[in-house]
Amino acid sequence: MKDRKQPETLRLKSVMPALTVNDAAASLAWYRDVAGFFVVDEMKDAGGNLTGALLRAGDVGFRLAQDDFKKGRDRRKGVGLRLYCETRQDVDRLAAEIEARGGTLAQPPTDQPWGARDFAIVDPDGFAISISTAVGG
């Protein structure tokens, strides 16, 4: 084993992506009702409008934030970003459940040459999410 650098290099325990979305309510509904996330918290402005949310799926958290459109209303989101999520669950069953809830798979469950089986979905703003499990593990 290679000796660790001193001082220690950065060591992270988890990551929580924060996604800026065009319609926080629609995105929240998609993540909850289609993808199967649990809503931990909702943030609202003084008028009661949804401005953000904290979601969880197992140990993984996602944050959604309503775009304020200061950079333009036609700004594309999700371009060049894919979130890879790992699970020990049966990805074929998860994919079928997402389809049954009205979701569309961008890629059906597929065995990958690196020893994973995964499928892909894309949220309303174009953020791609791959969900995988180890094959034989």
C-alpha cells in the first residue's frame, strides 16, 4: 500500500448536490412521486411559494433550489452533469417501479463492463441520474 501524503489530502464522507431548477414544485413532485425520494424539508418564501427542498434516498441527499432567473429564463440546466448513485437494491425492480409511477428511463437496466448493472433517468431540468448496483455483489 502506498504511504499517505502528509499533511493528509482531502477526505470526504459524503456529497449532496444542489440543483437549481426551473420549477421547484414540479421538480419536487418528480423526485418524490416518480424517482422515489423522501422529502425531508421544504423551503418557502414569505408568500408561501416553494423556493427549495431537501430530499433523501437512503444515505444520499439532494437539494433543489428554485432558479431566480437572474442569468436568464432560457438557461439550460443539467448539461454536462451526470449523478452516479449506488444502491444495494435490485435496479431492475427500481427501474420498473419508476416506470410504473410514470417515469421514463433514459437507459434501461444494463450490465456494464466494469461490473455494475445500472439504469438512467433524467429529471425535468435535464439532470441525468444513473442508479447502479454491483453485479454479483
